[in-house]
Amino acid sequence: MTTGHATDDELKAIARIKREYAASGDVERAIDLAQLYLDPLHDEELAGSILTDVLARDPKNERARFWMTYYKIHGEYTDEAVLEGRELARKLRSAVFPWNAAALLLVDAEEWLSVDGDPVVRAALLQQSVELAPDWVANRRALSAYLARLGRRREAIEHLEAAIVNLANASPPLDVVDEYFHVDVTGLVEDRATLLEELRDLKEHP
């Protein structure tokens, strides 16, 4: 099995999830495994295979649809896959989750496809994510960067400061699945020192 950058403790937790899935066949456990094969195990091909099987069984499963979108944008590394992921992300608007996270994926896809895209459009997408998930870090951090590019420095500082507060208020991850959801989506396990340095740079270099 590919181990990626998983720690020994994480590998033990993943092995337990695999045993539970083998015993139960539970769809949610399958999605857990697919998520962990994306990160930290970095066996993207296997993750995609699991998600394809889950969606064949349960095509309306929002969580599986979200991780398939993530896989297309962050796991296949081709323009064709990212275009497909972008279209999938645009369809994930039926609920607070996954739309709050799909907005982040849409911006990721746009950045892959064109570094010169309209920052106003991308900032608007990120603003939607912040409105739906104001206690996350990744959406506010990304929005801050785009607002700074647009010359809206005061707002950029406010969002980055809010991201730092969110990080301080975040609860510890419940388990390895929760941990890597925060690593890859919410940003609630970001390095505080890094965010403080970004804030300092933003204040000192308008």
C-alpha cells in the first residue's frame, strides 16, 4: 500500500477504517477511505476508483460528489480532468456543504486553467464560501489574497485577522478523517506562525 506522508499512527487508524469497511461495506466508510487515499496516502488512482464505485451505488451522495470533484481538480493533474472537476463543482450548490467547499475548488480549478483570470470573479466565489462557512481559515485566507490584489487592503487584513481568530478557536480534529478534511478543505489546522507572517507582510507592504 502507498503510504504517502502518513505517520505510523495515521496508518494504524487508516488500517482500522479499512477493516471496518471490509466488515460493513458502509458507503460513508468507503468515502472516508477515498478521502484518505487522496491525502495523506496519495494513491489518487485508487481514490478515484473507490469514488467511482460509490457514485455508481449512490449517485446523489453529496460527500462522494464533493471528493470526486476534489479528485478531478487535485488528483489527476491534467487540463481535461480539471475542466471536468470545474463542471462538477458548479453542480455542488444544493446545500451549505458541499457548496461552501466547492467554491474553493472552483477557484482552484480556475487558477490551474488560467493564472490571469478575473480576480473579481474569484473573490466573489470566495466571498460566498466565507458567508457559508465564516469559521473556516482557507476561504478567508484565499479571499484576503485576492482582495489584496484588488487593492482592497483593509478588507484583506480583516479577513486574514478573522482567519487567525478562527484558527485559535478551532477544536482539535476528531480523527484522521476529520484532520485531513481540515488540511485539505477548511484550513483549520494551518500553521499559525505562517498566517501571522502573511498578516505582517500585508500590513507592512501595501
